[in-house]
Amino acid sequence: MARLSGMSVPVLRRTFQAATPISPIRFRTEIRLQEARLMPATRPGEVTAVGRRVGYDNSSRFNREYRRLFGAPRAVTRPASARPDRAPAGP
């Protein structure tokens, strides 16, 4: 991020934290995890695929970060529209 913005890492960190209460890395992590939360995954193997799609090569780290941010594993917090117990809305 620092290179893309044309700043050094310390300057980016100071500038970013002056505008937000978190570090640039924490911001990027939370954006990735929010994106993952919106992706449907109906089978356990798909949780790993969701992690990869948002930039996590290590599924354990993805699961740990996800649980830390949302308080539950990815499989438990999947979108309501992806849950098999939810019938599609219709006439």
C-alpha cells in the first residue's frame, strides 16, 4: 500500500491512523474478512475457497482471523441466503 501511495511505510501508517482508528494492515484484513462474510459457502470445503478468494493462502489463519473479527467460525456465519434451512421467498 505504501508503494502504491508513494509514501514510506511509517508515513503511510501515521497518515492512515490520523484518519482512522486502525492500522492500514488491520483495515485491509477487515475489508477482506467483510468480503468473505458476504460470499456464500454451503459446504465446509468452500470455506477454504472463500479464504483463498479474499487473499488467504493459509486456511487456518483465515479461520482464526474470521473468528476473531466476527466471534464465530466462517461456517456458522455464512449469509442467510446460503443456508439450506431458508426457503427462497416466493408466491
